[in-house]
Amino acid sequence: MRFLATAIMIAMLSATAPAQDSTGPTITQPEWQAYRDAFVSAEGRVIDTANGNISHSEGQGYGLLLAYLANDRATFERIWSFTRTELMIRDDGLSAWMWSPDATPSVTDINNASDGDLLIAYALARAGEGWDDAEKLLQAGSIARTLAQSAIFEHDGASLISPGVIGFSAEDRPDGPVVNPSYWVFEAFPLLDRLVPNLGWAEVGAGGLDLIDRLTADGAIPADWMALAGDEAIPAEGFPPEFGYNNIRIPLYLMRAGHTGEILAQTAQIFDADFAPARIDVTTGERLEIMSEPGYRLMGAATACILEGTAIPADLATFAPTTYYAATLQLLTLDYLRREHRDCLPTPASPQGVAS
């Protein structure tokens, strides 16, 4: 029975295989080696170098996805081994959100982060389908099923995803439910919906698009953490009222899922004339910190190219590791551009190497 279910799952997923699966790796070996050497430990821990060298489920998910896009099965297995043994210690099979090298035990907060679980499940599903690995499809399906059952909720007629299983609902907080708009990894939802049908992943994708559309209408800029208790969404209590490092990835997630129309244009206002996003005080509009690393600016340049045909500067299309998060977003943007918008890249359009 297990074999039959797996065979059916593989057949369903292969009917709509991503473009990358048939065209080969979109991240070059020198790029991936530079990233791996900078941020992936020997035991498979993806290290957040700008955040006390911690690891988190989000980073493990990104690492798995990038290893798949680079066609590096050995590193994928190392990252997955660390994730499974060190973070997936909850009773429900989801991941604890953070692992610290300076704490004993290394996991001090057992709560999950739903975007991390989403990324892990999505990367496993991509690898399972692309590498014809039935076990990874089963593992992805298990995470996707549990996350759907514990984190998807209905609010004002929309299906939304809670940032974590505990602490964000209307029962947990007076201003709840609280959501994080950047937790919608839009490219993952169609695949997870095919993997575990009828559990709400397609509806979550639609709910997220509607949420972001409302939060960015008429020039509005949402905070990373938004409370939905009232008639209008407002910055959540206990969090800085800032658009910041979480929400800067919203345009990238929209692009990677093919949402490149008006909703992308509404989010493009976060980038300045040099393509850089910023931490923004949403109560005053003040730009508190300009994020000038190439990885952040490439997202802005890609948005400008898609919306306006603006050429992407060559330096942004050449990968050179800076901090973990910026480097991650740069490689994900390069992967997207090489698959869907080679015309935006400087000539030659083939993948570039690593800056020396």
C-alpha cells in the first residue's frame, strides 16, 4: 500500500514538473561552492552569520532548496540530516524554529516557524520529484499535512497561515490573529496542494495574495507582523512597527510564483533608485536602514526589469557571498531570472561565476 501511494504521488507531481528540473541546475558549481563554504557546516547546519551564527528552520529550508537547485545531493543529505536530528524534535514532526551554538540544550524554544516548515517541505518535494526519490516525497507530505492541520486558519472568509502553532491566534493574543505576510512562500502552495490534496494549501495561496494586495494598496507598507483583530490590519503589539528583513522578500516570492502584475508593482515601492530595500517605520514612513548588499538590491533590480524593462547591473548578477540572508536571496533571484527572465540578465545570458 505504501508503494502504491508513493507511485501515485510521483505520477501526480511529474505531470507539472518545474522548468528547472528539465533544464539542469540554475546555480553554478562555483556559486554553490562559495555559498556552501561560507554558510553550511560539515554536519549540515546552515549558519546565519549576521545573527549570532544561529541556525533556524528557515535557513535549513533555504539550504535544502539551494542544494537541490545546484544538484548537490550530498550536501542536501547533510542539511536534511541536521534538520531531522536537531530541529525536528517536536512531537508533531514539525521543526523547532531556532538552534543556538551557545545554548545548552541548543534548542531553547520548541515552537515552530511556519515558513521554515513550508520551505523544508517544499524543498523535499522538489528533490523527491526531481531526483525520483519516493522517501523524500513521503517526508514532504508528512510535514505539509501536519502544518496544514495545525497552522492553517480561517479569518474573515480567507484561509491564512499562522506564523507558528503557538502564540499567534485570537485565543493566544488580544490583537490576534497575528500574521507575517512574508511567510507566504507562494511557489510552494501548488506543489503542496498536489502532494496532500484537499488540506487547504491552494486556498492559503489565494488568501495570501488577497492579504498582501490589501496591505499594500494605495501605497501602504505593511509591518513584518500584522494584527488582524480589528476592522483594519495594524502592526502587532510587542513587535517593532517596521517593514524589515522579513517582508523584503515578498516581491521575490511573488516573482518566483509568477505573480508579476499589479500586486508586484504595489510591493515595488520598497526599493529606492539604487534598487535597495530598507527597514521602514510604517508609522512615519522613515527609512531606518538601507539594505545595500547585492543580494537585497538584486531583488529590486529584478522587479524593475520585469515591470519596466530596466537593465540589471552586472555586479548584482555576479554572486559574491556577503551575509547568509542576502546571499540566499541573491541565489534565489538568480535562479528565477535564469529560468524565467534571461533577457533581464547582462550578456552573456548564461549563468555567471563568482566574483573574485
